[in-house]
Amino acid sequence: MAQIRIGIIMNGVTGRMGLNQHLIRSILAIRGQGGLSLGDGDVLMPDPILVGRNENRLRAIANAHGISRWSIDLERCLANGEDEIYFDSGTTGLREDNVTRAINAGKHVYCEKPLSTTVASSLRLAKKAEEAGIKHGIVQDKLFLPGVRKLRRLVDSGFFGKILSVRGEFGYWVFEGDWQPAQRPSWNYRKEEEGGIILDMFCHWRYVLDHTFAPVKSVSCVGATHIPERVDEDGDQYVCTADDAAYGSFELEGGIFAQINSSWATRVYRDELFNLQVDGTEGSAVAGLRDCKTQHRVNTPRPTWNPDLPNPFRFREHWLEVPDNGEFENGFKVQWEMFLRHVVRNTPFPHTFVDGARGVQLAELGLRSWAERRWLDVPSLDGN
């Protein structure tokens, strides 16, 4: 048995997602379990170097987690041939330039979404990565949530019969920052800093719909900036220039109709921050982040509309829990392990930069649909 080192340049770990999900719960978790088994007796051990622009924060994170390597010099890191992978979870507006530099340096690249700010720049990155012959991947974490994985299991088993519709609710109340600190950074609400819930969440909804049900054919979207002013991290009031809610409708192949509401200005009255209900001719299911419940046609009650009498049904009691049937690890970690095996053993990894471009494409079309107040077809990006 051999232990194989793999160096990973991690850019953007001073941010919430990069630190918590990618560094602590993925790379350090893999190190903590003794490395990643490659299935042939060898073990892969990630060796991260933290990169960013804030020297003090990088040093503090490295010291807190026992990491010996960190730098504010990205060019020098990219020049180090002993680090094979570049990971980017930094600012979206800087991603095309940084990823281009990493590709030019011959690094395999793994990125948070959105891959870039436009579909054109995302496709440029995909083409450049293919021409360079490097491995490339985009984070699509929600596919690896336990609830969505259980939902996919139901789809593959034919549980639903013909799928008719998909209805999703995502969001929560993000405090305005005056009497309680906001749970999200202020750049999320500034269009000039690539903020906005459509660019953020439509990238997710594209891969969830495409990979769980069927490819998206067309989109209609209405966005909103419900909270016009907020207070930033320094206590200063600012005008919100980006959308904080999106009400999307999607036509999928096979006659499936999907609706997903996304909002940072809604209060939660459901089991989880994200719920997805699927209705089919043979059964229905409701999936959250971790749980998934089903109702088959033989268990479906027979309600009738009569507002003059008390409701005789406890509808939730007619739904059955889908069992775990195994342990579900952190979705970010699971996908990291897939990408690492892809790099060192060339195992399949379907979530490439083209998949990332599809997410940006749906966000672009959603914003355009909102501006033009109409349905828009979703062109294929295959072959790019």
C-alpha cells in the first residue's frame, strides 16, 4: 500500500463556503480519516495550500487548523509543479482570469459555481480546459444531498410512473443588518459585485433539474428586489441593486413542468430551508436537504372540497419516510472525493465546466426573461 500526496491550491477559503464546506468538511475531513482510499490499496492524501488576498485571515485559518502552507501570491503557487490541482471559491468576477491562469499553468481545476459571470466566458473556460487536456469540474453539491439522492433513487426505480410536475421552495429571511446582523454578505445584494439570487440559485436549479428529472427546455422568470436597503458589515446603509427573490417556471423534456421559488425575503414554514415536491401518475414525493417522504397512489386519501366542514384528514400522516439505507456523508466531501479520483485514476466525473456553463446559461436566460417578460427557450450547449 502506498500513500500518494496530491497538492491542492485552495483560493477563496477565507469565505464562508470555501472555509466551512470545502476546507474543513471536505479536504481536512479527508485528511482526518487517513486519506482517500483509491480502491487498489493506495491512499490519496490531500496537501492544501491556502491562497487569498488577506494575509491575516489566511494565517489565522492555517494556524487554527494545523495547515503549514499559505500564501498571498497566486502566481507563485501556480508555478509550483508539485501542486496539481487549483480550486477556486473566490469572487465570481475574478474567476475567469484566475482559472485561465491555472489552466495555463497546467493545473487540473475544480470550481465553485457560478463558473463565471456569463455563459460566453464559461464556454471559453470549458474550451480552454479541453484544449489544454486538463481535468476540470464544477461544484454541484445539491445533487449529493441525502434528500435529493433518495429522490433520484425513486426516479430511477420508476416509483412516480409518469412525472407530471416538480415544485420547489427555497429560502429564508436574511436579516437586513440593522437590528440583527445579516446571515449573508452584503455583496450578495449588489449587482455590480455579481450579486443576486438568480445568478446564485439558477445555477443550482439547472443541474438539479437536468440530472434528477430531465433537461430544461425553456424558462420563465420574474425577479424582485423586495428589500431595497440593507446595512453592511461595517454598519453602513446601502442600496440593494441585485434581486433577492426569483419566481421561476421551467419546462422540462418529457412534458414535465417545474416551478421553483427562491427568496432571501421569506419566512420558513416547512420542514427544511429547501423542499422539492414531485408529483407523478403513480406516486408523489417531498424531498428536503436530508429527508424524503413518499405517497403512493394506493395510499392517497380521497379529499373533497368542502369549506363548511372541518378537514377530516391529517394529510402529513399519509406520507412514508424513505429509509437512509446507508450513510450519507457531506455532499461537498463526496464530490471532492469523486474529483480527486478522477484526477489520479481517471474515473468518470460528469460535472465538467460545460455543466457549469449550463447553470450560468439558465441564470442569464432567467434574468433576460424577467427583463423581457416572456418565456425563453434554452439552447443546447453540447459540442461547445
